[in-house]
Amino acid sequence: MSDTTSDYLLVTGATGFAGSHLVDHLLDAGAPVAGWSNPRGRASGHHDSRVRWQSVDLLDRTGVSEAIRDLRPRVIFHLAGLPHVGESWKQADRALRVNALGTHHLLDAVEQQAPACRVVVAGSALVYRPSAQALRENDPLAPADPYGVSKLAQEMRAARAACPVVRTRPFNHAGPGQSESFVTSSFARQIAEIEGGLREPTLLVGNLEARRDIMDVRDTARAYAALATSGQVGAVYNICAGTAHRVGDLLDQLLGLSKTRIDVREDPARMRPSDNPVVLGDHARLTAHTGWQPSIPIDRTLADLLAWWRAGVEHTT
């Protein structure tokens, strides 16, 4: 064990949605960046040549320990995990293994190999007990789905880590590069494919009455970076915009960006077994400790997301 660290900032899940945007942000700031990707996973991001890349399976305890020993990063942004709530109902065991056990392997390796390294853990706002009020970090915890349970287990392990850890509870975020498994990205992909003649002009939707605190993923990346330098070790932080948007209103904004006539039809298969009517956060603690504020309006986020899907459709046709 050594107290010394390198200058590297390590991003786990670096080829994923939020991870790839965080890598871009750190590179733009001139930081030396290392990125881990899952050898069994499906990468959604790019592989920038400026990054020191390594393929690491968080469920391989020995491999994680050896990778941390070799790199000894100064900061770790732990963004790797099973990200989708809907999939967790079908794979509850995998959600627990990846999100909770994978985090345990990482923190155990840091405690043994690089105990001075600061770790920013990306948890989830879905650890909270559902509430119609703006959620604050001291509000009751009672996750309502397997994903939330797995993220609470992750957070409980992080809370007792023997290394400097900052815990986060990000709310929904959207933007270019997001999987179609998430609501606004599903809408944007369907619109792009309808415009490109790849599907009939009918857009399938789930619950449009849910209200979600959704912000731009690039603002989320900035929040992670701010917490690495200014976050209080041992504390937990909401990362959110502080505004709950009705899902149907977000759909209307996206439809307004298309010149194609599109019908909307409810799809029962897109309804979740449990769906909180309102998910809204309060970022006062994050702002007070770091000065961070959300800066990208939702209309730009949606426009950029739709443009990204349009580019993908054009590339395939």
C-alpha cells in the first residue's frame, strides 16, 4: 500500500453516456485522464486517443485491484454501473452485482492500493422515498424499484469507505449520446427515424403525466468535476436542475422541432411496474459548496439530442 498517487483522473464507465461527457469535460480542462470500460459492455461513447484506456470488469475483484495498483489515480469518478431502471426489474440480481458489488470491489482496491485517492461516486436520486416535494439530501430513503435498491446498497458501502469519498445523487439527465432506453432519447430517436422514412409516422409512448427533474448531461459532468475539488468528503449531494418537467411537455417540444406530421400512441409495454408521479430535487447544498449551477436550458438539450439522433439516422441510410 502507498499513500502516493499519480496525476491521473480516472473515470469508470468512461465510454458510457455520462462518462463520455465527463471525459470530454476533463480533457477540455487539460487534465490527464484515464478511462475504464467494461469488456463485456456496450460502449456508447468514443475512445479519445488522449485518454489512457483500460478494459476493466468491476466484478473481477483481482483485476480491479491490479488496475488501481498500477494507475494510483489522484481522483476517481465512479460512473460505471447498470443504468436503466426498467431493465432492473428484469435483472434485479445483476443490478445489485454491478452497482453494489462492483463499487465494493473498487473501493476495497482504493483502500488497499491508493488510500489518498478521492472517489466521487455517482449514485441515484431513486434512493429517496417518493415525494411530490423537492427532495433534499436529509429526506427519507426508501427506493421503490430494484435499481434504487442497488444504488442505496452502493451508497451505504461508499459511506463507510476508508478513503476520501464524495457521494452523489444525480437526477435525470439527457443529451447527445443517450441510449434510447431513456424517455427523451426514445422520443428523439423515433422522431429521427420517422423523418428518415425508417418507421411509420406513429410515436409510441409510456406515461406522459410523470414529472421529472431532467437537465443536460453536460451540466451533470460539470457537477462531478466541481465535487472532485470542492465537495465535502463524507457528504452526499443532489445533482439536479430543481425543475420538474412533465414528460408530455418534453415530447411536445421535440415534436415541435419536426416538420413531419407524427401521431402519438400509448404503448402498454413502455409502462413501468412502479413509476413515481413526481421526481424533483433541490441542489442548494451542491451550489453552496461548489458554486455550481445548471447552465444549459432544456430546449437546447432536446434540440442537441434530436440532432444527434438525426445524424445517426443519416449515417445509416
